[in-house]
Amino acid sequence: MSNLDLNVLKNFDDIVSKEIQQFVSEIDEEEYTDSANLIIKAQERGNRVHITGIGKPGHVATYGASLLSSTGTPTYFLHGTEAIHGSCGQLLPGDVVICISNSGETAELKATVAAIKNNGCSIISITGNHNSWLAKQGDTHIFASVKEEGDQLNRAPRASIIAETYVIQRLSLLLQAYRNLDPTQYIKWHPGGALGNLRDNEK
């Protein structure tokens, strides 16, 4: 067995706990209500929701599309780079696109955002920088900020990914509650696995 340094795990736990607690303590609920209302109004017009990101935030986007869809807000994953090579064809004027980037300055996403706006869509930006390019492009903006990622290099996205995921989860909760999602409807959308059965207290 190699000599593994368990101190890096303790350090990670301490950093992430501190960063997420700080992030949660600074949440601005208006950012969430503004974003939820933007989505609700778009859907009332018959428009749709999409979500995108580059790199690891792109994986958050695929999870976000699945979570939102399963809780009453049909959401489509928009590939962060393929968008400028034809995938913007999935967009219609009036749609809403959620764009995720920790820095808010990712070059590839800038081109995608320009294409999204050129196709007449609104943008919800999720970034760790209020003053970033992406934050300023958003019709609404949700802050997802951490200072430290959790390792000695402070580069690989770890804590920032947790914060971005947390933002999507909070937004999904607002929309789920607005739609009064009940267990019977939920299992129609999720018939597989243990979640696809009514519990004793729901029958």
C-alpha cells in the first residue's frame, strides 16, 4: 500500500465546509425569484428552457436539465461549443437559456452566449463573479461564489461545482413548489427504480 496523505482529505473537508457555509450565508433570494419568474413567464408564452456550460460546468448543466425536467420544468441541454455549430437550432425566440461559468469569462461560452442572444433568447447567468462578462450579459444573474476549490493548487473545480449545483437545486425547488408537483405526477415522469413507486404515506 502506498503512503497516501489523508491530510489532503481533511483539508478538503475543512475548505469546502467553510466555503459553502459562506456562500449560503450570502445568498440573495431576489436573484432566485427573478430567475424563476423569467422561466415561468417564458413557459406561459409556450417557450422553453435550456441550460449550458463549458467543461465541468457543462456536466452540471446536464444534471440541471435532468433535475429541472423531472420536477416540472422541461429543460434541454444545450452543448456549450456545438451551439455555434448548429445546435442553436434548438432555440426559439423567447426561450430562456441558463448559462453556467465560475469565472464568467470563458472564451468559448462568450461565443455561445452571443449566438443565444442573436437567436432572441433570454439568459440566466450563474457565475462566481458579479462583475464578470457573463454576469453582465444575463437578464438575471445568480451568484455562486467560492474563493478556494479545496486542494493545494486551487485550480480544479471542486467547491465551485458544488456551489453551482446548489444554485440549480434551489432554483428547481422554487419552480417545483410553484407547480405544486405531487407524488402521483412525479412517478409518471420517473417510473423506474425505487423513486417510481408511491410510498405508504402517499397512497
